[in-house]
Amino acid sequence: MTPLSIRAYTTSSAAGIGKAATALALHEARSGLAPNDLPWAPLPCWIGRVNAAEGLALPAALAAYDCRNNRLALLALEQDGFMSAVAAARQRHGPARIGVFLGTSTSGILSTEIAYQNRDPVSGRLPAAFRYDTTHNLDATTEFVRIVLGLAGPAMTLSTACSSSAKVFCLAERLIRLGLIDAAVVGGVDSLCGTTLYGFNSLQLVATDICRPFDVARRGLSIGEAAGFALLDKEEAPLRLLGYGETSDAHHMSTPHPEGDGARRAMLEALERARLDVGQIDYINLHGTATPANDRAEGRAVAGLFGTTTPCSSTKGTTGHTLGAAGITEAAIALLSMEHDFMPGSTTTREVDPETQCRIVLRGAARPLRHVISNNFGFGGSNCALVFGKAA
């Protein structure tokens, strides 16, 4: 593949709004997670809530798109000069030559949950103001982002669980390589909702304590919400997408292959596309959900390919597991780590499970980083690994 440049990127989560705040949280080993205080989902757990998105008002012309997911998307778009960077690309390439590819798990499903709670008690009809097409529909946020950014190129929403907003990088590379577009806005948005909180809780995957990836006493994940975006093209820039790998376990509906077979193949494929050896990877941002099976499988996959020397960490103790937005959130963290030459640690992990096998870094440290991998593995074995690097 031809490496793509990261022209601009931004991320907003419970860890911080924008890149600077996120980088500070990583440097300070500060978690954005807090005990669940959602009145509409009173579960005993910890969450990564983005309070700043809740009072955000959409432009009047886009009032029909108003929902938690789209407010979170707008909050992220307004950070780090991202909209200005897209405007410059739009001038350079034309709006029809820039694609928009976003990942999400549940889109604006909270709007539908609220609508069903407010049905007419007699007829059962949903409230007249409810708009499924501009809120809950899987493409609603993608269309919202296209409108906000003034773009008219190909658009697609990917929903492959936790790998959704990692796979958008792969899709963008293919369309740019084929000459169908000149640039792409990629990213992902997922917001807190009852469906995911109660759904994962019913699977006994939500921890009552803060999540502790790869910890010997880990009990499950902490769900968070986030939005992030990146602008990709073929022009020169300091940070680049060098390779990617996509595989499918097809092992089980929710449990990964116990030896991490698909995860290992995804990382190997990403290295091959990037034309790099395992020894050239300076840091791996692990998927690291803090569930017993997932962490064990990923640890084995990483150790089987990289051995026990390549430093790794999971930053979900900082952001929470942002589900469909996990790919872009952790891609942004990987890019920040290279920009700052700082390897983040596993903030909330106390004692590494010896079954993990790979080298888990507990505390962040300054370190030159040239090449990093970001892993995201979704339900059903939908795996994606991304390799990022600095320009020579």
C-alpha cells in the first residue's frame, strides 16, 4: 500500500476534550472514568461520560439531527482546528473528492430509547418530534458530519463492534489508492446509552469497579463515549498510516479465539503492508478491554508475534471502552504518543496477570517512538490492526 498522511486529527472523550487535554491526561496517568451517575441507567459501574457534549446546541439548520451522538460529534469537530483543515482540503480537492467514513456501534440509539419511554399511553405512538432517520439511523452521524464539513464525496458507516472506527482507515486507503477520492475524513462516534450499558451488563462483562486491563483481578470493562476524526491524503505530513490488517476469527459470537489467532494474523498483515519487522515496532496500544477472555487472548497473540520485549499498554483505563469509537480514540492516542515521544501506561492496572505473556507497561515514560501499532478487536472476531509512523 501507499502510505497515507495524517493531515489533521482530533479526539474527545472522558479523558479530555481535544488533543492537548488528552495528552495531558496520558502524561499525568489520570483516568477520565467515574462512578456511574446516569439517572436513566442506574447500574453499579464506572463510565467515561463526556459532560461537555450534553449542553451543546446544534445549528438551527441541523436541529433535526439533535441527539447525544451528533452533539458529541460536533464537539469533536470543533477541536484542534480540524474543520479549518478540512476546509483547506475542500478548497484543494473539491467537496466531491473527499470521502467520509465513520464507525459507530449504536449511533443515536439513545434517542429511540427516550422516544419509547415517552410513547402515547393509549395509542402507543412515538412522539411526533422523534426522527429516526436523522438520529438513530446508522448513517445519521455520517450524514451529519458530511453536512457540517460541506463534503459531497462517497460516504459510508461501518459497524463492526469495537473495530468499527479502526476499519475506516482501511476503507479510506483503498478508495484513495483506487483513485475514487483524493482525501478522506475518517473517524467514529459512540455515545452512552441504555442498550450498551444494560446489554454488556447482561453478558456479565461490566465491572462494578473501575476497569483494570490485564490485571490479575480484572472483572470487566468500563463503558465510555467518545468522538474523533482524522483527515487523510497522499501529500507529505509528519505522521502517516503505514499499514493495516483486517481478519475475522469466526470463532464465536462474542468470545475471541483463545489463542488470539485472528488478532495475530491482523497484526502480521499490518506489518507486511507497512514493510516492517516486529523489531521495528516501538509501542503497541492494545485493545485491552479488561475482560478475562479478551485480555488473555490478545496477550497471547502479541507475545506470539512480538515476544516479551515490545512495550504495550491499554489506555481504556483512561478513556473507558468507547466501543464503536475505540478505533479512532486509540489511533489518536497512538499518534499523540509519537508526536510527544511518550509511551502511555496502563493507568488503572495494578498487578499484571502472569497469563498475559506480553510486556505490559504500567507507567508512562518518555521514549522516542517511530512506529506504533493500534489494535482493535470486535465481537465475532472482527479484528483490525493499524500501523502508524513518523515520516523519515
